[in-house]
Amino acid sequence: MGVSAIARSLREALRDFDPATHPAEDCAALVEELARTEKACALARVLMAARACDRGAHRQRGFPDAADWLAQVGGTTPAQAERELATARRIPDLPATKAALTSGELSLEQAEEIAKTELHCPGSEAEMLDAARRDTLRSLRQTGRAKRHSAIPPELLARHQHQARHHRHWRDELGLVRGTYALEPHVG
């Protein structure tokens, strides 16, 4: 049975699944199994999407931008789709990360952080993978950010931070003033 048939079969099985008819422990075990399956499926989805987009398949579907197509298909934002495509393109260079993703041990978000850090700090994959296995995603992001920052000379980091400053504000549908900003650490 091919991957498409297996995916359809799983969706059909889940359509009629009623958690109320199963003991809580069985539900907890199934949550863990489905989480691993979901992570492995996410990897397969983005690897296939990257290959399809690299060959222009998104244009054949009426989308000039690959991220817009993947966002539409996945029900996400183009920004998230772009990050997923970037991660998918880096995964082949990270064999241990790819193996952890394939086994359902890592999420795409964890892999993105590992890949981003490896890009800026070559040789960091093993350390970041260990951190991903023991820490939360939030902690992994903090570890990766600290590692990437330490690889940049302080004066260059300060220059990049200064150039990236911004403040944006707007009124929302209720008339409330909302905003976003980015400030250097010593100012913020």
C-alpha cells in the first residue's frame, strides 16, 4: 500500500473514532502515538512540498508563490510555510535531525531551530538535538538564540540589532490601539 492510500486509510479510521468509548489510559497512549505520527507526517509533507515547489508544481496549481500554495494546503500562514520550506531544504544536511524527525521524536519547529542554529554555528547539530530531546521548545529556542548570538562578534550583533529596530501601531476592529516593537536589549 502506498503512502497516499495509508494516509487516506488513517483519516478514515480517525473520522469515526470516539474517545469517549475508550479508557483514559488508552486515549493517553494514542495521543502519544498520534503525536509521533503527526511529526513524521509533517516531515514527509514538507519534504514533498519542497520537491514539488522546486519543480514548479505550485504554479501548475495557480500559485505564483510556493509558500502561498503550501499555506493554503496546510491551513497556515505564508510565513510559517516559508519557514517549513526552508527547514525542509536544510534537513538533508542534518542526518541525525532527519532521523529524529522520521521517527516522530522531533517536531518541525524543533528541527527548524536545530537547522537555523547549525546554519549559523556549524557543528552544533548534536548539541541542539540533545537539547531538543530534553527541553521544551521555548527552552530550545533560547538555547539556539544564545548559541547563534555568541557566534556573532558583539559589535556586529549590536549593529544588526540597531538596524532591526521598529515600532508599528494600528487600530483594531474595536478601535483599540495595538502595536509591535523591537528594541535593543539595553533599551527594552
